[in-house]
Amino acid sequence: MLRAVLFDLGDTLLDFEPMDTRAVFRQASRLTYDFLAARGVVMPDFDRYTRVYFRAVRWSYLWAKLRQREFNSMDLLRTFHEKMGLPTDEPLLRELAWLWYEPITHQTRVEESLPHALAAIRSAGLRLGVISNTFVPGFVHDRHLEMEGLLEFLPVRVYSSEVGYRKPDKRIFQAALRQLDVAPSEALFVGDLVKTDIVGARRMGMKTALKQPFANLRPHRIADHVVRRIADLAQLLPALSIREGEAPSEPRVTK
């Protein structure tokens, strides 16, 4: 019987608009640079400041992909500040970590009915949570979720930046399932990427739903279900909440 629903974050709960990564990074760099300068910190040349950190993020990301392990940009930020002779006190670094991310919030949207949909799923007695591949610190994502009015619905949040493992590694799924106190067969995972979200969850024995805003009406060859919006999950819950011994429903795509 279904007892929990877990979601991917990016392009599942939070829909990111197309963006110029370098332009967004430079905008964030200006925010953090001005923030420090306004507090009397002696700053290096802006272009050097931007260039050094961009290279650090890029190489950390590539190295993490090669190792199939995650890094936490909070650690990288601390090292960057030490290298540049900038302040490293924790409250300051936490605010800077937010400012490095903040421009992305302006290129993010959520489904209009998403809070209502999550509330309805929770009211049906299901536990909710997030599993996200991200090098952004968890407290930054939490702040963004709170801004969007979603944090209260998601008491369990497992970020790869905090646990070190990325989907489809089974350990990141196991971490969330332990916190929810449910078996894999009792959980549905909803995500937008087949290779990491759907394949990883299926290997764990979880039910799966692929979010594709422009999906066709044919059953998916890997995902158990396909939805265009999170609100469409309401149509799946009766079929997914079958008890042991009952016949499962056929894979379907919600209209």
C-alpha cells in the first residue's frame, strides 16, 4: 500500500526557465561582491573574483561527476574565501551562499496549483519528501522552498550536497526512505529525468511517475506512470494505494 510520495526538486517541484548559466553566475557574483564591499571588506578585482570562483565551481562539478560523488558548494565557498583573503565567519558565508543562488529564484516558477496538490496528497495520509541532486547547500534550497510556500509540505528533504551521493545511487534513496520509515514498495518517486530519477527509484523497488509537461498519451517504457503536472497525481492515488494481494493497475498517462 502506498504510504509516501517523494519528489525530485528541479523541473519537478520547481520549474527552472531556460537560463544563460554564465550570465546568471556573473549576476550572482555582482550581488556577493557588492554585499562584501558594502561591509568594508577589501575586495580583489571583480573580474578576477568572478573568474576564480567560476573555475572552482566548474572543476568541482566535473570532478564530482567523474567520481560519482557530490560536493557541497558551501565547502567550496569557504575555501575560495580563504584563498582570496576574504572573511570566513559562518553566518556571513551562509548569507553569501544564498546570494550566489538568489538570481535563480527569479527564473523559477511553480505550478499554480502545487501547494493545493501537495496539501491534498498529505491529507490523504501520505508522507512527503524530496530527493535532489544538487551541489547547493540544503539550507539554501530550504529557503527557496519556503519562499514558494512549499517547505511545510516536505518535512523530509535529502540533498546530495549533504549526503555525498547522487541519484541513481541507492544510498540517497535509502536515506529518504529511512527518514520516512517506509519500505521502497510503499513509496512513489516523481521526477523528470529517466536516467537518474526513474531508473534509480525502480532499482530500489519504488513505484515511479515521470513528469513531462508535454507528454503524449502512450504508456512509458520505463516509468510506471507519466504526469504532466503534480496535480495529476491525485488521479493516480486510488490505483497506487492498492493493498497487498490486489491486482495492480496498468501503467497509464494522465490527461
